[in-house]
Amino acid sequence: MKRFTKSFTQQEPISETAVERAVAVMRSGRLHRYNIDPGEISEVAALEEEYAAFQGIRYCLACASGGYGMQVALRAAGVKPGDKVLANAYTLAPVPGAIHSIGGRAVLVEIDDHYHIDLGDLGRKAEASGARILLLSHMRGHIADMDRLMAVCDKFGVTVIEDCAHTMGGRWRGTRSGNFGKVACFSTQTYKHINSGEGGFITTDDPELAARAVVLSGSYMLYGRNGAIPDEEVFHRVRLDVPNCSGRMDNLRAAILRPQLAALDEAVERWNARYDLLAEGFRAVPGLRVPARDPREHYVGSSIQFFAEGLRREAIPQFLENCAARGVELKWFGDAEPKGFTSRYDSWRYLGEQPDLPQTLAVLDKTCDMRVPLTFDLDDCRLIVEIVGEEVARLRSDQAA
Ligand SMILES: *Cc1c(COP(=O)(O)O)cnc(C)c1O
């Protein structure tokens, strides 16, 4: 029996160009973003300019993590303790964590069977709860119909904050993911699309929100040294009303991100070549279903999700075990127990009482998830399809027997 031997957690190495830049920063001793010579531009400020240009947006703040970015975005957008915040129930733990950390109260919204937020439920929950903010996760890179979504949010006066941890580099109808809402958050953590170990960005076109975010991130009133920022007079208006909650990015991380950003669009195409091969392969396996993707969505296939529809729910742990025994690491979002990065909304007990979300649970019940690191080549993806296909077939014939 064939076995797959590469690691599902192995990212590509940091390029030599990036390593050299990092070494230069270390040799300079100037690691803190505000520790620069007069007239000098820090690595972080240069990265902010470059990321804003990449996104096609005016303002960008680099910060300590994606999760921290969401906390700052919520606060900068005016969310106060006790305020309700809508969020799709299919997301990762830092999202409810960000809402909770600023004293917000999460109102979870159902998802549909394409892993998108359910727009009908969004409208109902917005109306019934009176929430005026949506923290929208483009979970696992699935971008909902953003035109319809924005129309629902406009109708109910809901401000959208986009969590683009899985859509950096992706687009909807040609517009970059993150440029639909009022503010967007990105992560540069190792498993996302550019890798600095930890890190994140906030982007917006709103000058006041941008200034508040910069001061919140801990600017020590040195905000003039940031890149992609609004005019001084905007900072003068907000700077004494916003606390300093330190969570800056440092020059070392920025130095290794800049070359990666320059290669991101190319990396997206490499991810999608792998994703499309896997999706086609899994679709051909009787018992598996990969939801079709909207042609308007230009996704980034850094992970793949499918329904193990032809297997009984009780058989899924066995299926994962059998695949793992042959080197293929899958995760299951339907597990009642959070394992690794997976978790179901009902395991976030600190959120307090939440309404039943039967549709979300039904979708997650048979949802399997696989990382697609760029260290896999197309032959690796073919072998993975073969192994997964054989293991589904084996369990299905057991079930039939
Ligand atoms: C990774 C991730 C984040 C941010 O994570 P950090 O580890 O804090 O950078 C936010 N949302 C989702 C959906 C994520 O997967």
C-alpha cells in the first residue's frame, strides 16, 4: 500500500533574500519599529506602504498577530463593552476570542453548505439582535457573494469587519478580499499566506479608524514614523482619546515579510494549481463532495474542505485514522471535541448561551479539512487523492457489508 511521507505542517523555507535582510536588521541592532535614524524609513513602515499598495487601499497598520488585529479593528470601529457583534459560526477560535477580549457579545450566524455565512440568517439576526457590527470570517478561504452580503449589511446598518486570515491575495469579482468592509484584518502567522511566525495587518480607507488603530497598537506618539497613515491633523483629533495597547510588529518580521509579499501573487497561483488538482480528484471519489466555487471568487487554495458524505458520521474518526496511518493528515470540523486548530462553536463556552445552529452543525458534521502546503508538488497531490479515494472506498464497502 502506498504511503505519503511529506509533512502537512512543513512550509517553504524563508528565502535567502529575506534571510539576508533579517540579518541586516539584527546587525543594525534596530529591531523596534520606532528605533530609526532621522529621515530613515523602518522595515515595518516600508512593509505597511507595500501592503497598502498590494491591497489597493490607503491605510495599513502592521501589528503583532491577526487576532490582535481583530481586537484593534473592533475597538477602532467603535465597539464598546456590552455591544453585540455578529459573526459566522464557522470560524477559528481567535475570532470569538477577539470579540470576547474587548467585552463584546458574540451573536453567531448560521453558515450554508458552501461554507459561507447564511445571508438569510444574517439579516434575521441583525434585525433581531440590533447588532451593528459583523466580524466576517472568510473561513478557510471561502468568499461569500460579497455584493449580496454588503446589500444585507447596508439594509440593516451593519458595519463589516473582514477577517481575511485565509483570503490574503484572494478576490471577489476582481476586488481584493478585505476591500469590501470598513476595515480588514490579515494574519502573517506561519500557516497563513506569508510567514513571519506571528504577525498581522489591518487595512482601511477610513482615516479616523486608521489613526485610532495606529495609536491603539502602541505608537508612543511616534505615529509619524508609520507607513500608509492619514494626515497629522487626523491623529491630533483622536490621539488623546485612544489608549496605548501595545501590539506592534518589529523590523525583523517586516524584513522577512517584504520579499514574501513581492512573491505572493505567484504563490497564490501555485496554491491553486494544487487545490484544483485535489478538488478534481476528490470530486471523482464516490462518497466525497467538494462544493462548487463561484466563478466570481478568485480563491487561495491553501487548504481544502470536502464532505465525507458517503460515510456514516460514526465512521469518520476511523477514516481519519486510516488516512493518517498512510501519511495523509485530515481534520474533522464535526468533532465535538476541539482538536488542533479545529473547533465547533459550541466549544466556546465563555461566549455564554448561544442559540441552536442546526444548519451549521449539519454542515460541519461531515466536513473534512486538509492543509495544502506549498512544499507539496502536483505528484504529491495525486498520491493524496489516490490514498484518500482508497480509504473512502474501503470504509464504504465495510459499511455495505
Ligand atoms: C489564523 C486566523 C486568525 C488570526 O490568527 P493569529 O494566529 O492571531 O494571527 C483569524 N481568523 C482566522 C479564521 C484564522 O484562521
